[in-house]
Amino acid sequence: MSTQPSSRERRRSPRAGAYRRQPEGFDAFVPASFPPGDIQLERSLVDVLERATLALGKLVGSTEILPDPDLFVYMYIRREAVLSSQIEGTEASLVDVLEYEAELQTAERRVDVQEVSNYVEALRYGLQRVKEFPLSLRLIREIHRVLMTDVRGGEASKTPGEFRTTQNWIGGPSPSSARFVPPPVEEMKRSLGELERFLHADDYPILIRIGLAHAQFETIHPFLDGNGRIGRLLITFLLVHEEVLREPILYLSIFFKRHRQEYYDRLQDVRDHGDWEGWLSFFLEGVATVSKEALATARRIVTLREETRQIVSGRLGRRAGSALQLLEGLFQQPYVNVNMVAQMTGLSQPAANSLTNAMSELGVLVEVTGKKSYRVFEFQRYLELFEERAERA
């Protein structure tokens, strides 16, 4: 069982806040005024900021080379939903989610898939709302309601869309043995008000502001559950709201999951030692890394699309038109059965079956059930671009 360090051990820096003993006998973190007014933009931090800004700019430009940005966005949203949810302990994979959306999902991991599906809906909802409504505490609560509706049981599932009215904690069976205890309710309310005002300020470069906002939200932890996912969604909403991104094409969950322990440690170092600069350096390194990886993936999507179109056009003769129509559909739904192929192309059932077999012979589709009936096919080369198999928890 973990135990909290004593108040003396943990009150080492007032930059981010301090731990205060509560009447119940545990120490809770009380944030200092936000934002911090003394962030040191030293050369090393400026260097990583410049690299992150340059990499992100190249990624934004890459959407212009895509024949349809949705080819890129559709899968990235779902991969982000999977990875962000896996950080919180769900076991659903990208394949599970795609099968579920195609109504091919079995009962296995259905609860986890529902949570990931909620994340996708929360992201869609938030992206639409920020076009017409200020990014605010009200909007954050609305997004949380979408995220947490009809999820697994517990006290948190009873209050979707509502800030907590009781003390919460992270790790351990009680606040006294917790790894971290967020601010008490009244301090939470004060800190949320400061954070809301900061979302519309321009005191720092935009990527610095987003990094600060994410860390502060995670420290405030205003919900009984779902804080990590909402905090990571906030990054995307801020990038789109501030028009840094035209399309929601940057998601940091892959970086945070890959470096999960450092992610938690950096956030905790802000609280315990006031190390905002260390957190920001880590955050900006994530922006730079993920932007470069996403740019490479976007280019691979374009290459795959053109190569596959050439194969289909050159090998399928009169069926090439229907095959190209199916190919475009596969970028939206890479898991299909014959009925779905018929719906995508408007072909009869026998013709759709024949086309599916032809696409399978070309290696475009790969049958994954091993059955002779009720077969399911995947657009395997496309799925492999997102490295899902390597990223599974």
C-alpha cells in the first residue's frame, strides 16, 4: 500500500501550489493562482517550442496533399479514442472499435468498446460545439456528459456532466494512502474559474498555453471520473478553437501512453516541485514527435491510395469502377462483409460477393474469420499504417 509523503516533505515549492492538511486528516493539494507568472522560457525550452511549432505546421500543410482529409481524420480520431481510453485501463483495441461500428463486434470487451465509442462521440460533439460556443466550463461539462453516459457502474457514472461535490483522489483505497489528492471542492471551484479565464488569454505562445492548461486541468481533477480523457480532449479542442489546426489531426495519447510513467511523473513534479518547465519540455517534445509521425502516416495514406487504385484499375477490367468505389469506402470503414460491400457499391449480393473475392485475390482485402460463410474482410495495409497491432496494451 502506498502512503502519502508528509506535509513537510511535499511543501517544497509554492509555484504550483501546496499541500494542506484537511479536517479528515489527509493532505490535499491547493493550487496556487493560475497561470504562473514566472515561466522561464530558457533557450532549451524555446528550442523545443520551435521544433514543435515547425513540425505541427508541416502536419497542417500535409492535409492539403490529401485528396480527402477525412481519409486521415476518421482513423486518427478512433485511434486517439482507443489509446486515451487504454491509458485509463480499458482493453478495447482499434480493431474492436471498427468491428463494433461495422456491427460486427461480438460481446467480448463490449463495455470497454462502449467507453471508446463514447470518446469518439465526445470528440465529435466538442469539435462541433467549439465552432458555435466558447470553450468554457459549461462546454467541458457537456463533453463530459457525452463521454460518461451509460458507462460502467460506480458513483462517477451517476453524475455525467457534473463537477464533483465531494473529495476524490488518485491511487490507493482512501485519500490518506493516495498517490495524489486533488483540491477540495471550494478550491476546485476557484481553480476552475482561473482556468476558464486562462483558456481565452494570450499570455504565452499557444502551445505553451495548451500545455499549461492540460497540466492544470489534470491537477484540478474536477470530475469523479473521466478527468484524464477530458484533459486530453481539451488539447485537441484548444488547437482547433485557436485555429492552429483546421482539421483535428494531432493527438498526443500515443506519446503519453508510450511514456506513461514519465507523463504521470512530469505532472506530479509540477505539483511537488513547481517544475512547469520540465512538464512543458515533455509536452512540446510530444507535439513535435507526434506531428512528425502523423505527417509520415498522411504521406503513406496518399501512397497507398494511389498504388491500390492503380492495381484495381489495371486488373479488374469492367469491375474497376465498382472496385474504386469500394476502395474509397474502405478508407472510412476498413472492416466489411459482403452485405456492406453491396451497400457501398450498390451491387447485387452475387456481384458484391464476386467483387469481394476479386479484391481479396488482389490482396486489397484479407479475410479474417477463416469461415466459408459470414466472412469478414479487413483492409489490412491501411490498418497497418496506424500500427494498431504494435500499440495494443
